[in-house]
Amino acid sequence: MTPARGANVGIVIVSHSPLVAQGAADMVRQMVGGCVPLAWSGGNVEGGLGTHVAGILAAIEQAWSEAGVAIFVDLGGAETNSEMAVERLGPARAAKVAICNAPLVEGAVVAAAEASGGSSLARVVATAEELSA
């Protein structure tokens, strides 16, 4: 899944629904293949609707790239838990992670396409966030 680990910005998808998170990740993979580190976190610890910090942190680690990681979230709680997960990375690694203000599926697909070309984290985030403008 991550043959270019460290070369391209990684993408993390966080949804309250594991099915939505996995489905969005599947769509990203189908669009850009395996050249972008990709992971998802969905559902709470019990498997119900929700998100949890440990799951998001694990997804960030799985999609980690020295080029950075862009996170896409579906609802406010996903954003809050993503912020808490990023804080646990420590300042140096947290500086390489951005939570995007973009539509979950479309933003992740567009960001992954941008990342697959080797764009910087700032460019990947800006491209995704153009969808919200």
C-alpha cells in the first residue's frame, strides 16, 4: 500500500462510520493506486458510530510520510479527535500533519491525486481546500 513511503504526502481518512472511511479509502486507491501512503480510521472503539484518538493515531502512523500527512474528516468530533491524535505525535511530527477543511471523499481523492505527483503538503492541502471555497 505504501511503496513510496516518505516520498509523497500521506492521506488519512477519518469518519464516524467505518464503512464510509473504508469506502473513501478504496475510492482513493482506485484513483491513484498505491503511490500515496493511505490509511483510514472509522467508528468508535466498540465498532459503533464515532471516532477515537488511538485509531486515528494508528492511521496517521500507517500513512506516515516525511513529506507530511493530510487528514480528511467527516464531522466535528472527527476533527477534534484528529487534533488530539496529532498532538500525540510531538511537535516535530505534528508540524508535518494538516487537518483539511474539504469534503471527505472528493477532498481525499483530489488531494491524493495532487500528492501522487509529488506535491508538497501545503499544495496538497490547498488543492483539497479549494473544493470548500
